[in-house]
Amino acid sequence: MMNMTCEEFDRLNTLAEKALNEVATGYELEELNLLLSLWNETVEFNLLSGHCLLPLPINEHQQKSTG
């Protein structure tokens, strides 16, 4: 499993913006597709391995019932 680098993430954002503005070339759209696949794999890997788990916020009602 390969993690996305900061440079790849920046490039993904740049290409996504170009695609939204309809100025991306065919090659850039292919590169965007590859980077999106890598990003999706990275996110899925991190979620499944617990790297992105955040504690859920406790609302006022839950605090009263547990405390």
C-alpha cells in the first residue's frame, strides 16, 4: 500500500481545479484519474487501519446521562 505524498496531493488539487474549469488536457485528466485512485486507496487504508478515527463529540444530553 502506497500513501499519497504532499506533492501528489497538491497536484491532485491543481488538476481537479483545471478539470472543474474545463481547461485540463486529456493527459491531465488521465493523471487526475490516477491520483484520485491513489487518494481513494490511501483514505480507505487509513480508515480501515484506524489512522483516521476521531473521538465522537459528546453532546450535553450524553454528558448528563453518563455523569
